[in-house]
Amino acid sequence: IPIYGRLADLHGRKRIFVIGSTVFFVGSILCGLANDITTLILFRAVQGCGAGAVQPIAYTIVGDIYTPVERARIQGMLSGVFGCAAIAGPTLGAVLVQAGSWRYVFWINLPIGGAAIVMVVFFLREDLKTRRHQIDIVGAILLVVGISSVILAADRWRQIGGNYILVSAAVGIVSLVALVQHEKRTPEPMLPATLWNSRIIVAGSLGAFAVGAAIMSVLAFLPSYIQAAMGRSTGMAGAVLGIMVVVWTFGSITGGRLIVH
């Protein structure tokens, strides 16, 4: 996400959004055609490489189109849409799997993704002021290696053993420390350190981290608990998550309107 965001700053939102969406589109096709778990994992990686551009650049485009006064209301509406998608998605996925095939979970992205690409290409007007830039390749590599290594150590410590966990955690920590030092010296950093001088950005980021962690934990844990511990179907797991749609949608829209005031 930060890499795509930086590329969008350098080369324009429209171009990078279309590139990322196209990669996601192709990855979805390949996932639907996968014949074994190895190729599915590989194609999911391709899909993920494109997905990193879709949501953040869409939010950035909204920031470019609307004035600061209008942004809070629009962001609230977008958050409501995201809430519906994040929670209704498992329900729809369960229906697709039970009624047809798991491949439909990926192929359903095609009409939606295609429509998004076409709309951005034809309707988004962008006034891009081009100038020479330096892309922080070293910072991007350190960022990816650091985060990936830490996540691997935290998520797979039971499966890959103690020594590998220590190596993975050490590589991640060293990479992230090196990233901080590198970003202070490079002329056009991937993650500018000056951002953290703003109390609003710090408070907003910490709040988003806490809320995101809580919500994603529920989304990840609850379906597994309903199916594995309670012995219910995938449809029931999706239906339980669907209840959250109502609260999330109204809360997001209402919160966006309150921020305006």
C-alpha cells in the first residue's frame, strides 16, 4: 500500500490505479483457473500485488476530487461501503461456494473490477504536474522485507520452529530499523518522517490501528469458531457477520456527517 501510494504521488493516481486494478483483475482470472493449491497460492500473490493499489488510491482520488469540507462526509460514506463489503463478502462467498463453485469467489471480481477500471479511465480528469522524481527503491525493499518477516514470525511460529522464527523476527526488526534510518537520509522518502510531527496524523493512525485490529480479529476468528467449535455451516457463519453490516454502515455515515460539524 505505501509503495503504490508513493508511485501515485510520482506518476498520477489514475495511471497507478488502472495498473494495480488490472493486475488484480488478471490475478482473479488466474485464481479462478487454478488446478491445485500451489498455483492458487501463486496466483493469489499476483492478485494481492494488484489489490494493494485499489483501496488506498481510491481514497486518495476522493481526497483530490472533493474539498476538505466535503471529504469527511464522503469518507464516511466510503467507510460504510467498505463495511458492507468486508462483512457481506463472507456471506456472499459462502452462498457462491455452496450453490456453485469456489471459483466464483474470484470470478465475481471481473465485472466489478472491469466497471471500476472503465469508469476511472473515461471519467477521472487529472491535472498532473510532472517533474523528475527519485523512487525510493531501497526503502520499498526494506519496508516489504521488514513487515513480511515480522508477520511470518508472529503468524507461523508453531509451524516453522524456533530457530526459523528467531531468524525471521531478527531480519524483520533489523530491516525496519534500517528503514527508519534510511528514510531520514533519502531526499524523497517512501514514508516521510515529518508526517509523525503532526498530532492529528499520529492520533488518527493509532485510532485506525486499534479499530482495524479489533474488527479484523472478529472477522478472522468468528467464522472459524462458528464452523469448527459450534459445528455450523459456512452460510451460518456468513449470516452472523452480516449483522455487523447495519451498525457499521449507519455508524460510518453518521460519523462522517458529525465530523463536518
